[in-house]
Amino acid sequence: MNQSISLLRQSLNTASRRFHTTSSSLSSQRCRRQYSIHVDAANASKLAELDSRKLSITKTTTPKELLPAEELVFGRNFTDHMLSVEWTASEGWLAPRITPYQNLSLDPATCVFHYAFECFEGMKAYKDTTGNIRLFRPDKNMERFNKSSARIALPTFNSESLIDLIGQFCKLEERFIPSPRGYSLYLRPTMIGTQRTLGVGPPGSALLYVIASPVGPYYPTGFKAVSLEATDYAVRAWPGGVGDKKLGANYAPCIVPQMEAASRGFHQNLWLFGEEEYITEVGTMNLFVALKDKKTGQNELITAPLDGTILEGVTRDSVLGIARERLEPEGWKVTERKCTMKELAEAADEGRMLEVFGAGTAAVVSPVRKISWKGSTVECGLSEGTEAGPIAQRMKDWIEGIQYGEEPENPWSVKLN
Ligand SMILES: *Cc1c(COP(=O)(O)O)cnc(C)c1O
């Protein structure tokens, strides 16, 4: 009992320290006070922000040999270095470091191993035809990383600083970024709680690190449409849950359903939600459906709304933005709305189904051929021998065009200088 009260007090202290950090730094920006009656707040305001100017770099003395492009397997091989920054509740962010890629050494009681204090991001660096390195909408990844971290009581950070650090890291690893279209350097920013304690409370220390893996095209020989199993016996995310955050804890529980779908010959799960059987996401991608409206016959591109059960994909947001800009003038309706499996099956039965595709950083788009639902098969508009519909194909071309700098003025592509 005493123990749990002291734990509670400990966590309340930390929480109020953090609250004071924000409120005091806000008020000190507005007016400089002569004195403070909040002694804690005065101390807490010394917590250091993440500062990319404090970066130190230790280069490897044993550079790795580059793999031939065709041997690259997603997430298997990593570059020479890693970027890491430690955080403590008493000091804030310590000086960022780039060091040779190396193992972490953590006490077996470290909180990440017991209570899953872990969140991550997935983004890529691209090389354009003139040799510049480019990031794609990194501000979106940083915003989401901060939201994920805050949700599990890990620290937040200044987004511009981390983008700056990631930029310097990418430049150091430049030789690992293959130039051909479809190739890139996959970046994995990760945050873990590092406090050594079995007590359940906010971690008093954390480690933010970024590792990088050169990757080839998701579809080396062109699109290959996937088949899905509509999954109703397991739920990926629910209202009030954390399915909209990129927490490691969301992914492990999806592997057994994925193996079950695979054992029946399907590539991925189509996660359904609720008695209505709303379609939510496919595997670890957002889902888009293109169909003809039952009443008006208008073409409609649909994806699920961000109601807390949907991961806020950067690709999802980009597909929506481009569709509103480039498909609406062609007469398309672009909507974020709930759509049931029944509505999908009905569109397919009535010949109104145009196409279905997943959207995510790894593949950009991933066309869907069919969905198995309650023992029947819903065909998704691809004729035999066709691996992608026109919208999926055009979206991939549009988004990759921006990622590889072919629209030089497009603000989504951030050139490192
Ligand atoms: C990462 C992820 C996505 C895609 O997000 P992008 O930012 O487009 O890569 C979609 N759904 C889930 C569950 C994810 O984890």
C-alpha cells in the first residue's frame, strides 16, 4: 500500500514537473517575471530542449561493404552509424550523438521490456536525379512521433531539431542511398523508456534513436495485387484505444491473425470493426476504395475517417490531398467516411467496384485483387492479368514523382542542403 502511494506520488511529481515546464516556458516568453513563487517551475525550466547544434559525430573505422541493389531485403541491413539522444526527467534532452551502429546495453529490468514503452516512425530518404537527398513530409512524421510518445508518457521533442539531425545523419550515410527510382533509405526513428524499474509509472529516462536501412522497390518486377482476408475474429484497434498511434505494442498482437490468414492463402488481414463490419485498414496500411455511387454513378474515392481507430498515415494524407487536387477536377468525389464490408460487396455485385488499394510508406500503394468475406469472395475490379487499377497506378506515379524531386517546387519534398 505504502509502496503504491509512493509510486503514485512519484508519478504525480513527474507529471507536475512536466506541466510546469510547459506553462513556465510559455509565460516566460510572454513577459519576464522578476521573481517566481513556483520554485519547482524555476528549476524545471532548466530542462534542456532537443538541440541539433549540440550534435557530436564519431565515425566508424570499419565501414560496411555496400550490398548489390538486387540483394536488399527490407529492414535486414543497416548503415554504418546510428543517431541517438538520451533524455532524463531531471535534465531534459542531452547532447545528440552519431556513433557507429552498435548494440544497446540495457538492464533486464528496463521498463521498455516489461510495459512496452516504445513507439516508432517509418519514413524514407530519396536521392533525386541530380544527387540531392530528399525527405518526404518529415514534419508529418515528427508530429505523429510526438503524439505517439506523449501517449505512453515518453518525452516530446522539438520537431525541427530532429529533422535537422536526421538530415545530417542521412548526409553522413549518403553512400547507402541507392539512386534508381524505387530505391531509398528507410529511416526508423524509435523511442524507448530506459528507466530500470518494475514500478508502473512514467519512465524517468528515455532513449531516442534513428537507424537506417537501404531498401529496394516493394514491387521489383511491377505491381503484384494482393488478396485479403476480412478479419472479424480479432480487432486491431477500437474507439478510445491507441490504434491511431505508432506504438510497438499495437503490432505484435496482429501477427497471429496474419499467420492465420496466410495459412488460408491470403497475403494480409483486412481489419473490420464492429457489428457493422466497417473496413478500417489492411495489414499495416491505410485502405482506399474506388467505386461508383449507387444513385448518381459518380466515381468516389473513399477512405476511413480518423476516428481514433485509424493510423494517420502520411501516405493516406498525401493520397487524399493529391486526389482532391487532381481527381476532383476529373469529376471524382473524395471522401473520408465509414464504409461497411456489405457496401463493398454490394458495389462488387452490381458492377460498381472500380478498385481497392492499401497506402503506406513501404509500398506507396498496394493494389488489392480480392477480399474473402464470410466464405465468399469480393472481387475488387481488377481484370485477369491486370495487377493494378488506374488510380493506384497514377497515385504511385504522382507520389513518387514528388518524392524523387521531379516536381521541384512541391513543398512536400524537403531537399537537404
Ligand atoms: C505506419 C502505418 C500506416 C501507414 O502510415 P504511413 O505514414 O503512410 O507510412 C498505416 N497503418 C498502420 C497501422 C501503420 O502502422
